[in-house]
Amino acid sequence: MISRSKDGDFITDVVQRIGWVPMRGSGSRGGKQALRLLVKEIKNRFLCGHIVDGPTGPAHGIKPGLISLVVHSGAAICPTYVFYERPWIFNSWDRFMVPKPFSRVKIRFDSLIFVPEDVDSELFEELRSGIERQMIDRYEEGDQNWIR
């Protein structure tokens, strides 16, 4: 799921070039429709990627749509992290990065997270905030690896 923002237009172009099928939407524009389409795609293809911080921030904030997506689709969450050795860093709310030519890129996959389908609102928020904290911590750890 990719937002309908200008940054999202750029990301959509990139993911289409590598063969992915983008669903456009966010919490503020078209998110419910995109979420329904993503649930269908997951049930048909068994795999999807979801950029978890929305187009209005805060940066690194996990939106509730991620948990809703897995509850309705029966999928698991596989947190995935991308680190760049030498990126260009845009002056945007999320400090969007693009690797410079010939720089190394590292991709890390974390352990699968399973969400019960009968999750209540308390567990829902506990899962959302726990994944958010885990991803922030892992990105901090991974960024430090390039500094050494």
C-alpha cells in the first residue's frame, strides 16, 4: 500500500518497474478501499508489502491499517528493513532515502509476527505499538552498522 501523495507517485513508479502491484491509499485518502484490495491480493497471492508510516507522519509511526490487514487476511507480519550505505536523504517529513550509485544496500527480514483473528482493542494497540518500537530499534541498530 502506497499513499496517494507526491512521494507515493515516485514510489509507485519504482515498484511497478520491479513488477509489484501497488495499491494506492492511506489513512487520509483512499485507505479503506486500498485495504480491502490488499486483503483480496493477499488471499490470492499470499504476499504483499506495506509501507507502515503514513504520508502525514509521524515518521516511523505504525498505523492501525497494518494490524487490520493481517486480522482480515489471516497473513503474518514479516518486518523488513532496508539500509543504505550512502543515501541521498530528502528534506521531507520522513527523511526519504535513495541509495547513491554503487553504494551497498542491506535488507533484513525479522521474525514473523502472528495476530489472532479475535484480537480485542487492547491487544490490537499492544501489537501495533510493539511492532512500532521493534522497527524503530532495528533501524537504529542497522544504521549504526554503516557508521562503524
